[in-house]
Amino acid sequence: MLLSAAGLGGFILIWELSGRAGLLPGTLIPLPSQVPQALAREMALPGIGLPGGLWMAKVLQSLGHYLRGVLGGIGAGVILGLTAGSLPKLAALLQGLVRLLRPIPPLAWIPFAIIWFGITPAASAFIIFVGVFWINFLSTLGTVQHSNPDFREVAHVFGFGRFLPRLLHVTIPESLPGMLTGIRTSLGMGWMAVVASELFGIPGIGERMNQAAGLLATDIVLVYMLTIAGLYTLFDSAFSLIQRRLTRWLPKE
């Protein structure tokens, strides 16, 4: 942790000194020391009647899109991945469809999202859903398909040969580490999709960043970039604690 903090601090120091020495274009690349002032200005602008002003309003708007898309994508991806991984015929049936749709990036769905949902939070949530769904579906499917067949045989001997009991008592516990890794990865993917989906005018952090970029207010852009990094760190740290608790039964290396 000390080395990590030292590396980050050194990077910020070099950035600040380079800007003050004129090695960086000041109008295009803001200095780290400008961030607190820019954040204060954003928080002083009218928002939604809560402390934090416009900054808090944009954060809450993006959080709404993020949670809807991420939770929906995780739920659908994990459920379908578990089902297809446990039923080889269903996995074979879906194989062609997966190869067709998986390579399409979430941002390619933006035109359809706008046509179907309009420039609304639902469109942003849909784009996030698409990206998060594939991460969880493929990670869960791969984990289940590579599970130990001996466990299924033992489950059958002990009366868990039917699909649902075997799923609950064998497949899910065995696949849990891989599933949790996919979920944790999708938390970061969700934030990337949030900003991209909001650049087209959907209220949130991405919209505000686009407005600030149009005015060359790069210090405001940096404020929201760091906000995204902070939110991701918060979500990832919280989920890391949950992940360790859910997998505490695993042997320690």
C-alpha cells in the first residue's frame, strides 16, 4: 500500500511540476492543484436541492443508470450462464447466437437504444446492461462447463441428481469464485459504459463532461474523471469484502 501511494503521489507531483514548468499545454491539460477549485465551483452550482449542487446531481443521475444496468446485466448473465452451463444442449443451441452478438461492442447499440427508448435513462441502462451481461454470461458459462465431473457423480449418489438440487448444492458453490470474478470485472465495465452512453445527452456525468469539453473547461472534465475513479474504487472495495466473505471456505494458498 505504501509503494502504491508513493507511485501515485510521484505521478501527481511530476504532472504538477511539468505543468508549472510549461512542459504541458495549460489550456488543454489541467493541473492536479486545479481540481479542488473546480469541484467547489461544480458543487456551488444549483443541483437538485441536496448538498453537493450540480456535482451531486450528476453523480446521482449516473448512479441510477449504472445500478439498473449493472444489476440487470449481472442477474441475466449469471442465470443464463448457470442454466446453459448445466444443460449442454442449451449451450450448443446458443453457441451460434453468442458468436454473432458477443463481438458487437455495447456502444454499437447506442443508435438502437435511442430509437427504442429515446434519449432517456432507460437507454443508458440498456447499453450498460449489454456490456455487463456478456461478461457475466461468459464467465459463469465457462466456470460451470469446466467444473469437476466427479462432483456431479457424488451429488447423484447423495440424492442431488435432479437439475435444481444439483444446481443449488453443487454447481453454484463450485462455480462461485469464477462467478464473483466476472461480477467484479463488470463493475468497472459498467462505469465505462455509463460515460459513453451519456455523451449523447442523457443526464449524468458523461453529459456534463461533454458540456465542459465543448467549453475547453478541462479542469471540470478532470473532476468528473476522478469522480468515476473514486466511485469505482468504492464499489470495487466493497465488493472485494463481500467476495472474500463468500469464498472464505476456499483453502488459502
